[in-house]
Amino acid sequence: MIALFTDFGADDIYVGQLKTALLRHAAAGTTLIDVLHTAPNYDPRASAHLLAALRGWYLPDTVFLAVVDPGVGGERDAVVLQADAQWFVGPDNGLLSVVAARAAHSRTWRITWRPAMLSASFHGRDLFAPVAAWLSRGDLLADPLPDKLAESAGLRVQRGADDLAEVIYVDHYGNALTGLRAGTVPRSARLDIASREVAYARVFADAPAGQAFWYENSIGLVEIAVSGGSAAAQLGVRVGDAVGQRRLPPDPREEGNS
């Protein structure tokens, strides 16, 4: 399985080219999964936290082709990362660094291979896609290593394993996903976002219509939402907005329901 995570836009011209490049090199019957093609534009920092939250829902041995690459054509490296039982191919610009930092075991290789035809602005298609396809086939990482890769001590751009107290994604409902893992935030906390304070609710049905609240979403992140509405429209939240916390003593009546 090859899982695609990009900021290319699902309705633009790039995803089709990316998939075609993968299928040229992948084994017959390889499954391509569209994880997301609307990752925050030009924003490896926010995207790194989103990718780290999403990866847990994909099978071991999945190869992630991850491309949020505003420095394409510049000095940043191209890398293969093994994080526990999964694989990641993409730019060394911080995008893969949260995954690497949170993995129990990781290894990194520099991609030294270059194709005969390499667009300066589309390394996703010309460089990363063939490498991801070969990796999914098991054609790389032989002993000794082929001349396409060189083992590295680690990623050069490191963002660490800590959470990010910011909005990292806004979905089409207008819900604001944050870089905070919900297990690190007590249910009694009130969150400050866009000059508003929001309290916790377990699900949308527990909040009155039109009320803003925060909850633990299905990938384990703190998400800010409006019951029956759009947090993006009502609160004006955007990717990059800071999220503060005001921690209150826990309500004894809610201790068994956290």
C-alpha cells in the first residue's frame, strides 16, 4: 500500500500525475490510498503534526509518499524514513520529523538517485514517486545498499515530539484540528482560540446548537467545533492560530466520564 499525503489539491492537475508516476514503477495490484491532498499549503510544520496523527490508522509496511515542499528545487534533502514498521518518502524540511521523533525506532536514508528527467518544481512526481514505488516493491534497502540511497544519522530538520498548540487543519465542515493530542489536555480545561474561550464536550450532540466547544476527535487530536455550524466561520479560526489553555479544577461529577 502507498498512502499519499500532499498539499497538491484534490481537484488540481498534480495528483493524477503523481499516481501515474507511482503506477509506472509499482508492482501490479499496488493499492494507492489518498490520505489527504489538502494539507496546509506551504506549511511543513503544521502538516508534520497532522501526518503524525494520521499515520496510526494505516497498516504496518505502508509506504507514505508525503509532499508538502515549498523548498522544492532548493537545498533541502530528499529522504526515506523508516518509523517503526512504516515507511515515509519526502523532503527533509520538517514534514517527517514529528513522525520520526515519536517513533520507538527510526532510520533515515538520503535519496542520492536522480532521474534523467527531473522537473525543478515537481520532485513529488519525478523523484519521490519512483522511490516510493520501488520501496513498496521491496527493491530498495538491499544489503549492500543500492546506489540510490545513502544511510544517514537522521533528519537534518528536526521539530521534535512535542505537541503544537496551534490550529493545523480546517476541514470542510469548518472544524479546526489542532496539534494538541487530546490525552495531554484535561477535560476541565478551557481553550482560548481567536479571542474566545471554549469548554469541552464529548460529542456534538452534547453541545447546544450554535455553541463552540472542543472535543477529542477520531484521530486523537483536540478539535474545536461548533455544534451544527462552522468554527471557521463563527470564530474566524485559521491554520496557525494559537491555542491557549486555562486549566480549571476537575469537576468531580465528570471524573468517571472523562
